[in-house]
Amino acid sequence: MADLELRKVHKKFGSVHVIHGVDLKINNGEFIVFVGPSGCGKSTLLRMIAGLEPISGGEILIGGEVANDKPAAGRGLAMVFQSYALYPHMTVRKNLAFGLETMKVAKDKIATKVKQAADILQINDLLDRKPGQLSGGQRQRVAIGRAIVREPKIFLFDEPLSNLDAELRQQTRVEINKLHRRLGSTMIFVTHDQVEAMTLADRIVVLRKGIVEQVGSPLELYNKPANMFVAGFIGSPRMNFLAGTVTGARGNTAEITLSGGAKLKAEFPTQPEIGAHITLGVRPEHLLPATPSKAVLSGDVQIAEQLGGETCVYIATTEGSSVTVKFKGQAATKAGEKLHLGLEVGNFHIFGKDEKIICHA
């Protein structure tokens, strides 16, 4: 096990700058998830940590030692790939043992490590099969087992669940979580799926265009996003954004008028500027049914998704925007119905013109 530190890490492909001075400290035993949309640089950053991609600037420290010039094999890390990368002509046992054999590890020690990994992952009955005889979830467990036998300082996972169907993804996610608790190892996991990030991570690193937008625990990012990008990316369905203007102020208390004419008050950290344009962010579960006279927004139901334990309702507002509402249980609503909605007190966010957070109200 080891900690990891990135200091002003940059990456350029020719004239294209893809990683912009990332600073990050990962503590020993943490489960860190890199998340962001496709092309944000998360897999590139992971490959730089692994030594599979050279860095263009900055330092990577593993266990307190600068690892910039160390080859991948000398960093003491193990990577689990999206494609599994198993040898199709070898049995599961041989796949698990092969890396140790190339390192000239004693045969009895290899056998012990293979058995330990098979016990942890419950794949003892698969050891004599070949990858072609395994399901996707079984192959992924073998790929993880191949990493375990190496006893790495840090485990690296590059979108390991994206090839699995929904049920297997959930099962494997639980297995990886249990594995982390059992081994206590430092793990870095890359995904574009914010549900995976929320359920697995001790801390999430949100990336956009090679820049770290925010680092924090899942609930910290959910409850206190630093900007509109994080607010919209973390959470499903995504946060609703409503345009508004500061139309009054008394000290730090602002009166905000939304584009539909509804008014509300919020405490700003400093005295707000009259006429300033803001964006109000509210999560779908924090919009509540209201009477027409007290509604913050109104609109017609376009689609009502009955999911059993909850109902997601998509509304076209009278101002022409789209809003998503999440009701607990099986709400009796249908397409074409008119809904009037208010805000749950203490559960909305205000962003400035620069899209950065002003306050969490």
C-alpha cells in the first residue's frame, strides 16, 4: 500500500494540451474515483500514473518517491483494463500466475498467491477454464485476481465495468467495494458513470477538459457543488437550472426574481449587486407540489416514468424550459397534466454569471 501525489502534472500531445497542471494527494488506503465526460482526460491521467504514458510536466510521487522516470513495471502498481486483457489460450490459473512467473517468483509462492486470490474472488471452480468459457463478470474477476496476486502498492481500474450489463455492473461494483474493505489497499477507479463514482468512492475527482473541477466525498459534491458543471454532472436525474435576477437586497439578503416572475429570498456571503444575473440550481427531489399562488414554476407534464419506488416527471414550463421532478413512490401523474411546484426550504443553490457557486441556500 502507498499514498500518491500529483504535483502540477501536465500532458500534451503535440500542441494539444490535455491535462492542465493537476495537483492531487491520495492517501494510503483511499478509494479514489476519477469521473467526468468522455474526453476529459481521466484515462490519460490514470495511464500517466501507471507509467504507460509519459508526462509533459510536473511530478508523480508514489510512496513519497518521485516516479517520473520509473518504468511501469518498476512502480509497483497493478492495472485492471476495460477489455480484461486475458490470454485466451491460457487457463484462469495460468492467467493469474503468468505475471509472477515472468518475475521468477518461486512456484510454491505462486501457487499460494493464486489460491489466495481465487479464495477472495470466489473463482476456485474456474481455475481450469479458459477465458472463452467465462461470462463477462467472471472474466472481470479474473482480471482483478491477476492484479491481486502482484500485491501492488496501488490498484488502478480503467472503466472495468463498462463492458458488463446493468445487473452485472451492480454485482461487480459491490464485489470491488468489498475487495477494497478486505484488502485496505489504495485504489484509483476511472469511470464516466457518476452512479459508480457515488457508490464506490471515498473521494471523487471531477474532471473537465483536463482540469480538476472539484475533489470531495460523494455527498460533499452532491450537496455542495463548486460550480454548475459539478452540480449538473453529479446526481441522476441531473440538477435543474433556472435563470434569475437579483431584484432587491437588504444587507446580504437578496430578493431573486426567476424568469417566470416568481420571487424568493436567499442569503449571499456578501451584499449582492442589484441586477446581477444568477442561476438557481435545484435537484429533482427538492421540487415539491405547490398551490398556484405559491408556485415557483408551473408547466405541463411531458413524460411520467413510473419506476416503482419513485416517479420521475419531465415538465415543460410555461417559460419554455424543461424541468425534471422526482417524487417518492408511485405518484398519480400523467402526460398532459398541469403541475405547480415550489422549492424545498434550504435545498437550492445559486450560481453566478461565471457558473461558480455563490451560496447553498
